[in-house]
Amino acid sequence: MDRAAYRLGWYLTLGGLLAVIDTTVMVVAAPRLTEEFDADLPTIGWVTSAYALALVAVMPTAAWVIGRFGARPAYLAALALFTAGSLLAGCAWGVGPLIAFRVVQGLGGGLLNPVGMAIALAAVPPDRRGRMMSLAGLPVLIGPLVGPILGGTLLDHASWRWIFWINVPIGVAAVLLGRWVLPVTDPRPGARLDVPGLLLLCPGLTLAVYGLSVTGDRGGLLSAPVLVPLLAGAALVVVFVRRAGRVPHPLLRLSVLGTPGMAAGAATVGLFAAGYFGSFLIAPAYVQIVRGDSATLAGTIGIPQALATGLMLQVATRLVDRASPRLVVGLGIATALAGTVARVAVLDADTSYPLLAALGAVTGLGTGATLMPTMAAASRRLSRGDIPSGTALLTTVSNTAVAAGTALIAALLAWLVGRFAPGLGEDGIVAAARLAPADRTAYAADLARAVQLTLAASGVLLALAWLTSRRLPADRSTPATGDTGPAEARPRAGQADSVGTAAATEGCQPPAVTAQ
């Protein structure tokens, strides 16, 4: 990669850092927020799920936004909106306003990833996309190291509000710096926004995730309050999928799933993200609710896992440019699953924290070799014109999975706490968080059992991801068809981004084939 591409990649890590820090800070905040707002865990889970669903709502529009406004204005506007949402979330006066302001955050954050990825991938040839993804993955190393400790410290010594306000200075700096670093782009309005598709997909995904989120306190999966939104949401998504293959300018070009590796990559990323990120609630719940220890300690225990993830990501995203993606990702998922199974096996009311941290590092090694390498492998054969649509699809799948996984894991944990510790009453986890030390000892074994089984459920999702990864390319993929432009044509910081904007416009054209 040339110097301009490296500079661009380093800048894009700053925007990614915002989203990762925001996510990892929330990991340790959930138990504290249940106390602050006197709410149950599934309700507080919506502080995360609403953000993730807002991401999903705007991500499918990324290709259209890039073509209509240009990649540079779109990215800067997304940064500004995310920063404003962070400021508002810190000012929330109740759980309802907090969820609403998290939606504002998500509407900005939802464009950061696909627009940033489209800018980054258009800046390098296909055989260097793994290296560019390694730069884009740096926030995965830095954010999880800083976020949980920073969040725990702020929760223990300042206020929960600062877990959102901390984004503000970073966001302002990123907006100012982006005006200098990002390639200048010219909007090329063409295709219209698929409003009917947007009105089908977003409510459909929201209803489905809502149904999952209330399974823990509405009578189980087969009860009407759960089944009705699940089925309604699924029906809307099915109608969206059928319609997307028939209209000239669909919200998401599902035809890109016909590109070798894309369908398997999307399935693998979705299942792994649901299991891995959904389980983020588990460790803080164990430390703070089962053991009664501080949020700072909960964040500290996660350091080895975060460090292992970030370091392995730097190795694996480069390796996937030279080795079999199926082998790299398969070994990654197997390693993450082994770490998860080992934690399930040893987890009880007084498991050693160093042991849990070490096993978490094993899971982290596997995660670093899975998510970004899978995206790099899935996108390698995309033509430059398909990059905006492909990245929008991958990020939409990933973030929908995060929202669904978080909702499902939170609901499952709440249900299991009620099943194994019925003496806590209807308040469940909220009551557990408020137990006096002597009373906590009496419930510790039952609460640990609930956490253990919830972690096992996340492991099942990782195992399913391993199965879908078997469909990834077995050998190093060839460059994308139609992506044969000379290196000099690639966009450089400060120059007109003719290739990038052309890609965005082409990405909104009618699909050549209909995905099955």
C-alpha cells in the first residue's frame, strides 16, 4: 500500500475506535444501569439493542448515501451525528430517553462502518484488502483494552453519564481531522432511495429482535407476546427479500451474495457476532452479580481477551491474503469455541479470576482470526462497483446479529436466573445486584449456574458459525472481476475520488442476477 492509503487507513481507525469504545464501555455498564434506572436486564439490554438496530436501519442506505452525497461528506456527517448522540445520551434522565438517544448515536454510527470500509477497500487492490482490513481492525485492539477499564473506572468513581460523554472529544477531533485526510468526493445522484424496502426491512428486524428480547419475561418462546412480533418481523423480512430481487434499485443488492465467498462470509459473520458479542453481558454479570465485585474489576478481567483479539487480528488479516481463508477462519472459530467451552466447564461460584482471564484470551485469539478475516475473504472477489453494496450487506448482517444476540442472551440469562433462583422474585437480576454480601453467598451457586448455561448457549452459536465457515473459499481468492484498474486510479487522500464515487453509483444499479 502507498503512503496515502496508509494515512487513510490510520484515520479510519479513529472513527472505528468511537464505535468500539462505545460498545466495550457498555459491556461493564449493564449491571450498574439496572440499579440506576430500577429496570430489569432485558430492558437495559435495549440500551445496546436499540443502538444496534439503529445501526441496522441506516446501514442498508450506505451505497445510496455515498452516491447521493459523496463518501467524504457522508462519513463526516455520520461522525457528527454519532458525537451529538453521545452528548445527548449522557444527559438522559431515564431509561426511555437513554434508549432514544442511543438510537441517535446508532443512526450516525451505522454509516461509519460501511462508508469507511467502502472508502478503505476502494483505495487498495483486491490482493491488499486484507492488509487494509488489519488497519481498520486496530480499534478492536485498542477499544476493548481501553473501554472496559475506562468504563469501570467512570462507573465506580464518576458517573454512568461519562461512559457516553467520553466519545465527544474523540468525535470532534475526528471530524476536524477528516476534513484534511479524507478524499474529496463529488456526489453523483442517480438511483432513488428504496423507501418501501426501508419500511419493510427496518420494522421487520426491529420486531424480530424485540420478540427475542422479551422471551425471558413473557412466558417463553411460544407465548403470544414473543411469537407475534417474531413472526411479523420474519414476514416483513421475507417480503423485503422477495421484493429486492424484482425492483431496479433495491435497498440492499442481494445479488452480491452470488459472489464467491459472500454468502458463506455473511452467514459466518452473523452467527459468530451473535454468539460472541451477545456473550459480552455474561462476564460483567458474573463478576458484579454473582461475585459482588466492582465494575472496574469486570473490565480488568477482559484485558487479556481484548489484547489477544487485537494482536491476532493483525496477524490473521494479513495471513488471509496469502493462505486459505477457510483454514484461517476455521481455526479461528475452533479456537474461540475451545476457550468458551473451557470457561463453561470451569465456571462456578468461586472460579479463579486469572483462570477465567486466561481462557478468555484463548477465545480472543480465535475471535481475532475470525471476524475481520472473514469480511476480507468475503469481499475479495467483489468488483469495485459492488463494494458499497457488499460492505453494506456484511455490516447490516453483522449488526443485526449483534442486536439479536444481545437481546437473546440477555433474555436467556434473565429467564435462567428466575428458574434457578426463584427466591429473588420477579425482580430477578435487579434483586441479585442489590443483595447484601451474606445473602449473595446463599444465591451464588444458583446464579453461577444461570451464567454458565447462558455462556454455553453462546458457544452453540459459535459452533454453527464454524459449520458455515466450511463454505468459504478453500484457496487464496483471485482478484475481483472487473476490478482491473491501475494502481494510479485508486483514490488518494486529498484527490478527487472518481473511482470511489463511481463505485457507489454503480453499486446502486440493478442487479445482474437475482440471489437465490
